[in-house]
Amino acid sequence: MGADVEHTWGTAPEFVGPRHELRETLLLDLFLKADPGRQVLNVGAGQGSFTRLLEGRGFEVVSSDVSRAAVDVLRDSVRGEALHADMTDLPFADRRFDAVVAGEVIEHIEDDRKALSEAARVLRPGGVVALSVPAHPEWFGASDRWAGHARRYTRARLQQAVGDAGLTLECLRPWGFPVSATYHRAVYDRRAAALATDGRERRNALRILRIALQVDRLFVGVERGCLGYLALARTSAGP
């Protein structure tokens, strides 16, 4: 898909859109509070929106994706290195990075524990992993199949995957209630994401949706009915 593609809503692959923007803003806020070092690996970087947020704040970012088409877009749109890589087999030396970001990535991977173990391997002692994943396995539906999801997560399932990778979970925060989750269940999963038929109506719909989504900011941390989880984990600070 081209770099100018704009979705009104949706799950991955979602390159631009109100829900994508909100999720990345919330994940960035959580990431910055962890006081990470400057060298960051962004896996599953897509078209680079989160990479650009990090670069705009002075981080040195390497971006990777399993999609070669996405890597081509990344190389034209971000300052740092961009390469084709699978999160379960990262082509980096041990202790290469201060932080790893995987926004809406590990739900696509059958062996999510291996992916998280690879993230831990390439981190320096005390390094940070920042994640976002979809919640509520009982909501798994057409949109998840379309997006190539292997699963949606419970709190316990994500905690276990992080722990099995040798990481210490520092923060697990629900997000996406009530607007994002309501939309996902009532509309998006019924494959009715097109809210307008012409360009001007579509732009107006996007503006309205961005405003409506600000309600979700008031409910970050509410577990029941959340759309997904934001998480921070850390490697041990040992030698």
C-alpha cells in the first residue's frame, strides 16, 4: 500500500488514521516515562510513523519489518537504517540496543515468546521493551483474520509471554475504552469501516473521529471493554 493511504480506523495494517494515531501517542508517552537510552530498534515499523515520532525526539532508530514493500517505504521516509527482518530471528548482535518497540506486532507471530526473547537478547542490561497488543480473545473475528493475527491477548497471557522471555513487566495498561472498542465491535469487525463515499465527507468523518477518540484518553487504564494493552518490560540490570 502506498505511503499516502489513509484508513479511517482499523487494525494492522493501519498506516494512518485516528485510532492508530491515538495508540502511538499513548505508547510514546509510556515509552518516554521509562527513560530509555537513545538507541532504539522499532520492529514491525510499517510505514514509519512511530519511528518518525522517536526521531523527532532525538532517538537513533533502526526500523525493521517483515514486509519488503514496507521497508522500501521506510527507506524513503525515515532518517535511520531500515531493513527486512523477522522479530523471531533478529540480525543484530547481543546487547545492541537500549530499547525495542513492537507496536501491534507480536499478535501476528505464532511464537511470540521467541520474538520477545529475541528482543531481550538484543537489549543492553536494563533495556526497555515497549509493546502494544489487541485485547480480549473472545473478540477475535473477521478483522483479526484479515490482519493476520494469531491471537488477541488476556492480561495473563501477555504477562506470561513477557516473563517466559526473561523480561520483567513494569507496566501493563489497558487502552481504547469506550470509543475505539465500541467502534471495533459494532462496526469495524462487520467490515463496514468506510464511513463516507466522497473525499470531503471522508475528511470530515476523520476530523469527527479524531475528536471522539479523545474520550478514550480519559479512560486509559480501564480494563473492562478495553481494545488493547500497552506494556513496558525491562531486562535485568546485571552485568
